[in-house]
Amino acid sequence: MSTVAPVRLLPEELVRLAASPADKAAAIREAGQLLVAAGCVEAGYVESMARREAVANTFLGGGVAIPHGLGEDKGLVRRDGIAVLQVPGGVEWNPGQVARLVVGIAARSDAHIAILRRLTRLIQDEARLAALIATGDPAEIVAALSEDGAPPAPATAATDLAETLEWTIDYPAGLHARPASAWAEAARAAGLPIRIRHGDEAADARALVSLLQLGLKAGDTVTISASGNDATAALRRFLGVVTGLSAQEKADAARAAERAAQRPVRGWQPAGALTAIEGVAASPGLAIGRVHLLVQADAAIPDSPVPLGDGAALLEDALARTRLQMKALVDDTARRLGAGDAAIFKAQAGLLDDTDLITLACQLMVAGHGVAWSWNAAIERMAGQLSALGNPVLAARAADLHDVGRRVLAQIDPALAGRSLGDIAEGPAIVVAADLSPSDTASLDVSKVAGLATALGGPTSHTAILARTLGLPAVVAGGAGLLDVADGATVIVDGDAGRLWLDPSDADLAAARDWIDALAAKRATEEAERGRPATLRDGHEIAIAANVNRPDQVPLALQQGGEGVGLMRTEFLFLERGDTPTEDEQYETYRGMIDALEGRPLIVRALDIGGDKQVAHLKLPHEENPFLGVRGARLLLRRPDLLDPQLRALYRAAKVGGDLSIMFPMITSVHEVTALKARCEAIRAELDAPTVPVGIMIEVPAAAINADLLAAHVDFFSIGTNDLTQYALAIDRQNPDLAGDADSLHPAVLRLIRMTVAGAKLHGRWVGVCGGIAGDPFGAALLTGLGVGELSMTPRDIPAVKARLRGTDMATLQALVERALAAESAAEVRALDTGAGA
Ligand code: PEP
Ligand code: MG
């Protein structure tokens, strides 16, 4: 960690005494210009300082403000420096906050925190501060900002604000994410501080994550308090929002209970009456183990103020150590899991340099709070703001913030480290957690962990994807009650039915073990046969392909029985790195895929950017509803700078040989197809490349309904059931609350697939499916009965799908489809699953 040399940072000429800026903007300009004149920053930095004020509060406390530039403008800093404007008459910084020392900062992150350390120390020394505001000697200011000291910090306890009222939670599922975000929104709208206290724990009601961490259950009584003008009325309005949610919460709980009762009996069933926690199936299989409860340590961060100088030094040191730890983690992950996974930690390490976050922590320390408490509160506040925006990409950044925040906490005080997956002494363990972070999952040891169960998440969450990759049975979205399961208790996870069985008897355990053995034997048989084609008993052959994005993943896909690649999601070439791959780089990757497939078919999907796949470095405009916005083909048609290099790379690759097809995502109308095909043809002709089949994804209901029109223009369809389900059922595919309803076997989705197949048939086109349901053996059976001729899936799903199809014939499947199409719900469709043979 670098220590900042104060003399170099603050020469006397950077101190302006007796300044009287007209307002805050003028003060920032004046401080900024001092920095420019001293050669610390480029001229543009002054503007950047002004822009930061729109997004962050730089009032540190005690009459000191610390304007500084935006993080992305750090390139404008030539060397570290600070400029001080002494404003004896004061300048209003925010309503009610008057700055008398305006400290303009030009610094990279390390220096920033060191400066804050000095300032926070100074603020505690009221007499000294008053002297600095009045002094006529710049040397006094330079000296004050060049020393460390340790005046005592006032102790504060977590208490209520001035006006209070009590309320007992009557939401049956407790304060979970949905009502908590309504609380946070209402608190923000109130415009004054509102605090929620339960026992010794309190949360700022504006911070969603802090609210969730109170872990409030039905029956818990909380004290809601507010302060400021009009606090009584604000409290009353807030309570109105809180109680207004009760009816909906009760109705939802009743509906969930009803749904669970109606759920068809699938998978393992206990002999006697056993309690189960119902969640959403995320990764198949059954597992028995002892609960390893991953409770987040930050549930009870003590607020123990220390002298400010010590506190700021402790934080600075913790950040430095965490940076080193993250670097080691990046290196280790890159070795074990690859550069793509390591990039997650690289991005997280960047958060340690977030000056807004560090400033906020220091502001809280200045306000009298302890280091760990302040750091945690800063993390919660920023993460809460990100999550509350409802943007999945920013929500993922919030999860990263928590992850990295916990690492720093553990450095501040090892007692706050909490449990990790590394603590599992012996397996088999069932990891139970609110959700699993990328760090948790990177340290997961499959020799000790048998299954996973999380309170949050959906079938497409990080936990679910990782569990499927590792072959671990998993249940997600089990609700807050999951976290009440006793640590060490023996449980059974059913990743097919989405249940966690509690307190199994010896007889249940024995029965579950038999089931697990039978599943393992079945899996072994399927795997032994995975190289054989998926030929139905009557000779119908279904093509089985893998969804694979990189050449190095091809060998595993082939080994699992894949006969080609039915979906290469090229946006991952963009998502896994910080810049846009060049045409040559793309060419190398496509050639790598073709070569690895040794003549087998490869379907490359053109970039599907937008929706849940946001590429930060493209800096695309913010959209209110990204899933309904400029996504997939819509973006490609607006951005020839993205489309053309990709098509050029593809046609160049096709010129060298192989069995390549191109597929366009998110097609809604014929005109998109004709425009994209015209681009393909122009580029093909320019390169004198061979023609290749051009197909489209059917993932918008309009495309399924107009399949007969679209089929005239393309060579094939591949149905993206993940999106088709989302758009047909109007269920955001990432919404954990609705994860249980987003079932691709909903009769409405099946009917759209029937229309797609009928439209394709009119023009003699083939239809594949590359959405998740293709990898579900029962789903694959239904799709085959609907007339789909190719199924592309996650490689691990291939053996079971092939085995299921080989055990049946077309007439049986068509009869099954007729019953499924007549069903009233996805549950009714699933109830038709009687196991192999149908
Ligand atoms: C789909 O939508 O089903 C699909 C395969 O595309 P993605 O999941 O990449 O959106
Ligand atoms: Mg899709």
C-alpha cells in the first residue's frame, strides 16, 4: 500500500485562503482550477468533479467537503494532489450542509483513502478545524493535512430516530425481497431518514439489502422510526405502504401453498409424513447430507467506534490486503476454471477502488460509527441502490459488492469472516444459503458437497448453472424459511422435484439411498450408451447437438454424445472480456470450433446482445425494459459495426471448410430476415465465400405465429424456448418470484411450438430447439412428438435425453402431445410424465 507524502500532495500554493465562492458549483470550479494550474489534472477534470456531484454526495461532515472527479475520468489525473479552499463564510453544499473547507482531490484510489484518513481525523478535532477555517497562514492547513492523530470518536449505539411506532410483521413469508424493495422505495420517497429496528439490529429502510438482512419473519415486531421535519406524517405514510402489502403477501402465500399441494408427485417420496421446504428444481438428482449453513456474517456487525485516525488506517490496510487476496484469487481461478470465471473476480477487485464507496464509509465513520459497521453500511447502501434499479446487470454488481464487501470485513475483523465453503470439515454436506456468490462457488469442493439449497435465485441463477455444471442436485428459491434449518441437521435434497426434505427417519434415509443408487445405475447405463444415436423404436432419428460457446468445450460435448453444436452463443465472446473482439479474433474462434468438430455441424448464433446479456463496454443506451428493447437482431440491424465484422469472420471461416450455419436471434418480422440475409449475401459475395444455411431463432410469439411466412425466407428454425416462454407467459426469465411459473411446458408455449413446426413444414424446413427444455428428458419427448427434428442442449443433459428417446416411438409421443396440448396448465402437462417410454 502506498503511503501518501503530504508535502508533495499539498504545497502551499494549492491552498487558497478567504475564498468566497458564490455557490457550490463555483467552489468546485475554483478548487478544480487550482489542481489544473498545479499540473495535477487535465482541464477536463474540473467538469468531471462537477458531474460527480450529480451522482454522489461529497460532503464528508464537520464542514469539510471533498469534491473529486468521476472514477472513469481517473485518466485525467496526471499526479496525486489536493487543493484546499478555505471558505470562512461557508458555502452551502447540500440543503443544511455548509462547507468551510473545500478539499479538491485528484488521486488514484490508494491516495484517496489516505487523504480521507487525514481529513476524518481532523474533523474530530473541532477546535483545530475552527482554527483552520480562520487562519491566515496556509502553512497551518498544510501541516494539519500532513499529520495523523487520534482524537476520540463519539460512541453511538444502534438506536431509534426521534419519532417511533411499532409494527408486527404479518407477511406469511416474512420480509422477503419483493416487499422489502417496496419498503425501500417508500423510504426513499419519504425524503428523510427512516430506520427499522428489530432487537439489537437496525437497518436504514432505504437500503434494500440491509432490510433483508434483518431476516424479519412473520410475527416479529419492529420499531419503525424517522427523524426530521414532518417525521410523524412520513412515518404514517410509510406504515401505509407497509400494511398495504399485507393482503397481497397473504394471497401469494395461499397461492403458493395451493400450488405445492397440486404439484404432481415426481421423484423420490418418503414413506412416512415428512416436512419439506418447497423451492424450484435447479439441478437434477437426489442427495443426502448434513446442512452446512452459510449465514452471512454481516447479519450482526457490531458498531464499535474507534479513534478516527485508527479507523481510517484500519480500513486502508484492510483494503490493501483484500486487493492482494483478490489478485491471488484471480490467478488461482484462471488456472482452475479459466479466464472467463476469473474475470468475475477481476471486476470485483475493481470495486475496491470505488471512491464513492470509500467516501461513504468514511462519512459514516466521521458520523461516529465503527469501521466494520461503516464499511458494511456503505456496501449495503450502494448494493441496495443498485438492486433497487431492477436492472439484472446492476443487480449482479450488487452481488459482487456484497462478495467483495465480506472479504474486506474479514480483513477488518477476522471474527466477521463468517463461514465459507472452505470450512466444511467432512462431507457429504448440503450447502444451505440465501444465495451463493461467485466466490462461494469458486471454492466449492465437490468431494465434500453433495447438494445445494438456496433461499433466493431462479433456475437460471449462478447457483443453478454451477450446480448443473458440477452435477450437484440443487433447489433454489426455497424462501427465507430455508435459513431456519438447523446447521448440521440431516436433510435430503431433491433437485428434480425442487424440495428439501427435513428430519428424515432411518427408513427414509435408507429408501433415499436406494433411490440414489438406482439413479446412479441408470445414469451409468445412459452414459454407456451416449455415443449411440437417438433413434426411436420405430426408426425415427432425432439429431442431438450441444450448446457450446468455446472450442475448448467441444471435446466434452462430443464425449457426452453430442453430434454437433446446435447453438454457439457468440455474445459470450463479448461478455467475457472488456472489449470487442476483432474480426480476426472472431475468425480464429469460429475456425477453432469448426476444427474441433471435425466435420460435424456447427450453428453459430449471431450476437444476441441486450436483455439479460448486457455488454458494458458497448455503452448501449439505458432501456426501461431491456427484454423488450433493442436486443438481438434489432441491435444487429442498427449496428453494422457489430454485424459486419461477425459475418465477415463467419464467411471467411466457411471458406476454409466445415459444416457451418448462421442463425439470427430475436426475430419478430420478415423484414428483419430479408435485411439480415441481404447483408449476409453482400458479405459472402465480397469474400467469394460459399453459401451457408441461414436460419432464425423462434423466440418471440409473433415469429411462432407467423412461422409460415418466415419459413419462406430461411433454411431452418431453432426455437429458443427460454425466451419464447418468457415472452409468451409475460414472465421475466430472471424474476425469482415467478421462477416456478416460468415453465416451458406450459400448454401455451407448446401450442406456439406446434404452430412453428406447422409453418416450417409448409416450406420443407427443419425445426430444432435449443432452449433449456430440450435437455429435459420429458420435454425432449414432447418436442419430438411435436415434430421437432433437432435438440440442442447442455452437454451433461445429452445421455439422459438420448436414452429417453430411444425407449419410445413416434406414435406414443404424438398421443402424448395431444394430451399435453389439451392440458390446462404446465403442472397438468408434467403430470403426464410417467417416466421412460412416453
Ligand atoms: C433461448 O432463448 O431459449 C435461447 C436458447 O437463447 P438464450 O437463452 O441465449 O437467450
Ligand atoms: Mg434467447
